[in-house]
Amino acid sequence: MTDKNPPTAYDSPWKDILQIYFEEFILFFLPNVHTQIDWTKPIEFLDKELEEVVKDAEIGRRFADKLVKIYLTNGSEEWILIHIEVQAQQESNFAERVYIYSSRIYSKYNKKVVSIAVLGDDNPNWKPSQFGYSLFGYTLNVEYPIIKLLDYQQQQPQLSASNNPFAIVVLAHLAALNTTNDRTLRKQEKLALVEQLYSMGFEEQEILNLFAFLDWMLTLPLELEAEFKQEVKQLEERRAMKYVTSVERSGIEIGKKEHALSLITRQLNRRVGNIDDTVVDRLHGLSVEELDTLGEALLDFTSMADLTNWLEQH
């Protein structure tokens, strides 16, 4: 049994696309910052350093984030911490978490940290950009730039005309938000975005990268996914450009399943205790859509029996 509306994956595709197109991210959202970074020097993603800092932080749910070491045009070395909040609702302690993460990094590594928040929720009025308090003459005030994706709703014609990969990324994210309860419309918008990909003059690898993002972001139920694949095949035949229906597409599917298995295994180990090889084998037999459904269900698990019962029913 699979969910008719499989949950939309947000964090994983955003983290992947940020690493592939970091310069394009900065250029698209923060052009004034882009001119201050020395792009002739290598950038470095500091995943281990970020994990070391936040692993014992009792500050709620981890969200998609990246810590990046860059060099400025003046020669100095700086770190940028990018938080991506993709909840469909606001969280009261988000600004506090941004402050805690950045202050921990500064304290541990003595590096200047710039936090940038990308807000992908569906509340147009939620724009947390500051954390602080004042007491007994002591004042703390931290402000950070925010990128509110919903603000781009009225800019879709300009996004469609842009050749920056993050124009497609934003369009896909908005489409995911706008079609949460209408997967037939989502299929249509997903196909339109694929067609746009092919008309933008991207190289094959860029098309595959961005298609993978679309595929992760715009999840479809099985019957609509089958229709979508067939329509993409017809589109590629018309354009004589068989990229995403070739063997690489299979690689995308395998990658999605491996990532989902890894994530769910870690979550289950934390919630119900270490799972044995027999259970792992059963998880390997689930489809990507079923793994997505399990990822939602396991939030309510309290014992191994809950997992066993779920597997028996599915």
C-alpha cells in the first residue's frame, strides 16, 4: 500500500543542489555578496565541522544546512552558514537555532560566520530575521539575511526567463507548495518544468542535475508517475534529446532509494533501537514511495513492535 499523495521531500534535494551550484545560489539570491567573494579560489564544504558543532545541540529538528568556507576578494578567509527551513509552518525557535549554530561555530573555530536563512514554508508573513534580548543593561541582537521563496510567486515570468539554475529550483519549490493537494496539477507543472529545462540551453549534466532536483521535489503517486515518465519520453523523442529517460534516470532512482534507506535506518535506530539485518532486508524491498511513507509514520513509533506492525501492513 502506498500513499496517494506521497510526502514531498525538501531537505535532501536542497542540500544536494546547494553543493552543486553554490556560486549560482549566491549570484541568484545575493548578487552583492557574490561580488565580494573570490571565486578564483576553491570553496570548501565543511560538513564534518558542522556536524561536530551541532551533534550534541538539544535544539530541536535538524534542517537542511551547509557550512561553506570561502575567500573574500580582500584575501580574508570566512565561513558562511546556510540554514534552509523547509517546514510548511513557522517555528517559534527558528531564529534562536540560527543564533546557537552560528555562535557555536564562532566559539569553537574562532571564525566569522554569516548565517543566511532560506525560508521555504507556506506562511507569507513568517520572516524571522533577528534574535536577541535585553536584560539588566545587557543587550544581544543578531540579524541575518533571509530569502523567502514565497516572495518569488509574483516573479515567475522573470524566473522562467532566467538561465540561472536556481530559477528552476525556485520554480520547482513553489510548484511543490502550490500543488500539495493536487497531484494531477503537479504532474502538469513538473512536465512543464522539464520542457523548460530542455529549452534553456543547459548541458546534459546540468539537465540531469536539475531533473534530479525536480524528481525529488515534485513527488507523484505511482499512476501519475507512470504517466509522467511516458510524457517525458515523448518530449525527448520530439527534441531528439534522450537524457533523463536514459540509463542516468535509473541512476537517479537508485540514488534516491539509497539516500532514503540510509536516512530511515538512522532514524529507526534512534527511535526503536538497533534494527537487525532481517529488518534491513525488508526495508530494501520497499519502493521509494513506501520509504517516504515510512519516514512519516516512524515519527509516531515508540518500539520495535510498531515498526514490525507497519511492515506487516505494507
